[in-house]
Amino acid sequence: MDFDYTAEENAFREEVRKFISENLPPKKERDKNFLNTWLEKVRAKGWVGFSWPKEFGGSAGGLIEQTILREEMALAKAPPLGTSMMGLAWVGPGIMEYGTEEQKRKFIPDILDSKVTWCTGYSEPNHGSDLAAIQCKAELHGDNYVVNGQKIWTTGAPWSQWIILLTRTQFDVESKHDGITCLLVPMDAPGVEVRPIENMAGDKHFAEIFFTDVQVPVENRLGAEGDGWKVTVSALANERSSIGEVTQMFAKLENLKELVKVTYKQGKPAQEDPSVRRKVAQFEMKIAAMKYNGLRYLTKQIKGEPLTSETSVNKLHRASLEIEMDDFAVELTGQAGLQLRGGDAAVDGGSWSKSALNWPNVVIGGGTPNIQRNIIAERLLGMPKD
Amino acid sequence: MNFGFTEEQNLLRDQVERFMQDTCPMPRVRELSNTGGFDEALWKQIGELGWLGLLIPEAYGGLGLKWIDQVVVLEAAATGLCPLPIASHALASTAILACASDAQKSRWLPAMASGEAVCTLGLYDDANWIDPSAITASAKASGEGYVLGGTKPFVNDASNADYLLLAVHGPEGLALAAVGKEEVRITPQPTMDSTKPMASVDLEGVHISADSLVPMTQEQLSYLTDCGALAVTAEMVGAGEAILNLTSDYAKQRIQFGKPIGQYQGVKHRLADMYVDLESYRSLCYFAGWCADDDPQELARAVSLAKGYASDAFNQIGIDGVGLHGAIGFTAEYDAQLFLKRSKWARPMFGDSDFHLNRVASLGGL
């Protein structure tokens, strides 16, 4: 057991810090070109797709360096390293693993250069958690698949240029996991209609998408026909260290403590209230648990042992923290806590009340907590499937 | 960066777990705990294996290892609810190493390292207060030595110890009085968990020699309390894992309404939550174990995060472990209930979750 970093690792951390201090001006001083300049510079550093193989334009960065990079970026509250979050998280890795040479040439550079934003067409009106039961139909006619069906709650759909789409190419199957095919579809293809959906926080981040006789050339199929489930599972299994998230959550905890210090409850300083102290300490306890769970899993990976479903542990912690921390801040600040941005008494610019309405982005987006519990119970504890 | 165990530590863990399965299996644990007894042969055996002198430097006949190695042993021993006073003995060793003079170390440590002298440590006299003021026993100067006063109502493993190190307020401040079992009046107390014997120790009027009093600073008291909480948390990791395994195995086999009960989400989700909590306080415990020797500045916070989590989580794991079994879990003959009892014992020991979480809040600036 050893929590020290090697000289090379420390030097890399210094390099990241130096880069941040030179290239990340305070928010007020950022002009409208800032983000583009930032994206170009981090790309030139090789930090976009940092872990990807060099042949695809990545840097083949090691696990610890990835961790350091995420940690430092999160500490500095830096903008993301690319605008295609899903492209970098799973579409790119999926294409590198299952794509044809032509697909790799066509799609990978644009993801790394933040030229193209991807969304993910999984959920349908009748199939969310039960993802493998999807019905969106793709039929091969000559050199094209013809897609008909609907996706919904597709995050990023209103502004994405491409979608990685799960379709059903075969309906008469023994297992619902068979007969699924993964297609890469431009969002401006004729027959694709996006209708944004407003969420409870008032944002329009997700949408329903209708596909009517959309022609998708067969060369845009990712993996073999019928292999879509395998492609999806292995893309989603491209698990990342949760260290960056943990750093963000520690920062949020600090904000929460600052709020506690200036807040009064029933006329007395809130920070003297035993129940407030206990609650804040429990947040710290869970975030620290995420940190040390993450470091244990990272150590496993470094030793070459594959991670299986352990990452669901931290996903469950994150889900409960995402809900509870904002909820706590809102309750703590009483009627002022209710006010949104613009309210005379709004707390911290209404940021707590806003995020208290935005938790489903994280909590439901990557698989609901009950799905994570199924994964843990079935894959780690050996319980029979539902 | 490496948050994993060494080959040697993994071998040690396997060795202790095997010992529990083969040499001190659950029927033997029950026999021992029912009679409040102490198995000298078993104790001698683990002494020969070196487990009782892990923390003691080689110069005094120990192995000179660290608390993280002690955590490995305590965790593995607790998978079988080991009733032997390994934790108390380790804490007494830590107290001597932290507080005693070289002469005292030379006098006591070799017999502790081999296990020849069974030792324990008694700190606080209030049922639920971690503070120097919660030590009410006293030592007053008397002739060449001291005369002790008061009672230590809650001393772990006192009935089975040859020597007891007991916190007192002495003429010069806090101190540990080293007394032999013959010198004091030890009264075993029945508790919910018979695998963890507890006794009161009456010190009133007991005379000890000058070199049997070991001065202790408040920082040292605090350090020993942290090591105590760490030891108990390590045992909660092992015992938590064992009851989770027992309950998972049962959920796979028990058929109701035509299906294994582990197929129902009401059962499997509870098991998943038990797993999440266990893995989490496990990680916090290992980090605290590392801090004990390698980052003592961070120990208080690390221990409080770990014990603050484990105290309540393991308590719930004990309740759900019994509850998910149904009536069989409630049956004396079945082992699940023994783990529930251990969780009750561990909860207040060296500070409950309120104490530890409040300390986390203070250390975090509130």
C-alpha cells in the first residue's frame, strides 16, 4: 500500500497544472473564443482521448496519468476536454473496437477535434431499463437499412450531428438480446425528426426522435448485423476511473460547508446543529468512500485484473449524493432555498435550487439505481436474474 | 499509487481465514463464548504463528509489522467471529509502544509478543463518552508507588487477560496503570455478544509499584482510541463479509413462491445495498489502517470516516442478514444471529457514529 506518486507521475501533474495556469483564465476574463482555443490547445497536448491508442490519435496514456489529468482538470473546474462527451466516452471506443477501417478514419478524428457531437439512441417509449427489448426497426433493402421507429429521452439530441442508434433487425428471436444492430446515423438524414422535451428544471437537453423511412447505408453499421447488444455492452463497459467525479463532489461539499457556515436555522448558526453536522459529515463519508473505492479499483486495473461490475458501487453512491446534497442545501436555506435565479433571496444565485431539479441527468441517465442494484446482486453476489 | 495488499498480506489473510475454518470453526466459537472461556491451546498456537506480536518490533521478539497488517489479521479472524482477545492484545501492545519507557518495554513486550502474557486495554469509564473526562478511575501517590481508586466498568476481555492496562487520572495527569489479574477484582458482565467478553474491574485500594504507572498524554489517549476504533472497524469488515456471504448463499437456495428468494428485487436489492456499504467501509478502513503508521496526521479523520460509516452500516447489515433469512435467522442454533450480536457490540465501541461523524464535521471546518 502506497499513496505516493512516482517522479514521472508528479512531473506529469506539474505539467497539467502549469498548462492550466497558463491557459485557463478566470471566468470573467474569458471571451467568446476561449472555448475553441482551449479545445485546440488540449487537443494539441494529446489530452483528448488521452487513453486511446496512438494510431487513432490518442496518447496511450496510462491509468494513473488519466487519473491525474482528470483530477487536476476537475480541481481547476476546467471546461471539458472535448465537446462530444458521448463520442469520447463510448462511441469512439466502440468504433475503435468494432468499426471498419473506413469508419475509424471517418469518425474518430472528428470526435477528437470536437467537430462532431454524438448522442445515443437507446431508450424508446416502451423500453428504458429493459433496453434489450427495443423495437425501433431497421430493414436491409439493397445497400441501405431503412429505419422506422422512435427513440425518446435522448440526451443531447437537440444539438448533436450524429447518433449511435440501437435498432432491431430481427424480430423472431429466441433471446431479446439477439437481432439487435447498431447503426451510425447523421441527425440531418431525411426522415429524422427531433422534438425537444422540456425537463422539470426547464431545460431542453433531451428529445424524442422519430425515424420515418430513414435510409442508412450499410457501411454505417457498427459491428455485424445482430451483434448490436454485444457492441453496446462492451462500449458501456468502457468504464472510467471515477476520480474526476470524486474531485468535483469534494468541491461541491466545500461549497455546501461554506453555505452551512453562513446559514441560520431557528435563529442559531446551522453549523452548531448536530443534525446538520451529522448530515454534512455523512456526505463527506460517502464521497471519501467513493474516492477510496475508486483507488482500490484503479489498483486492480493497474495489476491487470479486469473491472467487472464494481463500478456500480460508486454509481449508487453518486446517485444518492446527487439527490441528497442539493436537497439538503435547499431544505437548509428554507424559503430562500426555493428561489430560482433572479429571486431576491436566491441562494448562491439559485444554483442549489436549479441542480435540485436536475439530478435525473446523472441518476437516471446511465442506468437507474435499481438497475445498478440488479447488476451488483446478479453479477457480484450471484443472485438469479429477475 | 497502490491501494492493494502485498503478496505477504494476502497470504496472511488466507492463513488466518483457514485457521478460523479449520481450527476454530463456528461450533468451537460457540462453545468458547458460551462458557466465557478462553482456549489456551488456540492462543498458544496463534502466538507461535506470530499473530500476537505483529506490531511489536523484532528487538522485543515481535514481527515489527504495521497496523495495516494487524487490520488484515483482525478482519480475517472476524470472518469466523474469533472470540480470542487478539484486538485487545494488539491495543495493549500499541499502548506500551506509544507510552512506556524503554525499561518498561523491555520488561513487558517480549512476553506480549509471544502471547505468553495475555493483555488488554481499558480506557473510558463512561458508557458513551470519548473524552479524558470520561476517565474516572484514579491513581494517587502512596509510599514508593501508587494507590488506585474507582472502577473500570467496561473493560474488554478483562476476564481472560493476565495483565490489564487501565487508564487513570494520576498525580501528574493521565496515565495507564499496569495491573496483574490477581491484583484487581474482575467481574464478568453479560452482554449481547458473548464472543466479546466484557468485565468490570474494581481498582479501589489496589497498590501498584512506581514503575507500573505509564504516563499518557491526551494525544496518546486519542491515538489509542483511534487504533481501537480501527481494530473494531477491521473486525466489522470481516464479520460483515461473512454475514453477507451467509445471507447470499441462503437467498440462492431458499425457494418461495416457486423461485429462489434471491430472484426477488425486495431481497436482491437489499443484498446489493449491503454489498455497497460493506465495500465502502472496507475501503475507508484500509485507508485508515494505512494512515496509522504512514500518515498519522490524517488518522483521526480517516478512522472517523471509517467507523462512522461502519457502525451504522454493519448494524443494518446484521439486522438485514437476520431479517432476510426469516425465522431461521432468529434461531439460536443458526449462525446469522451471532453476527447481528457482533454488530450491536461494535456499534458504540471506541465511539459511535454520532461521535465520529461529529469529529469529521469539526475536522472539516464546521
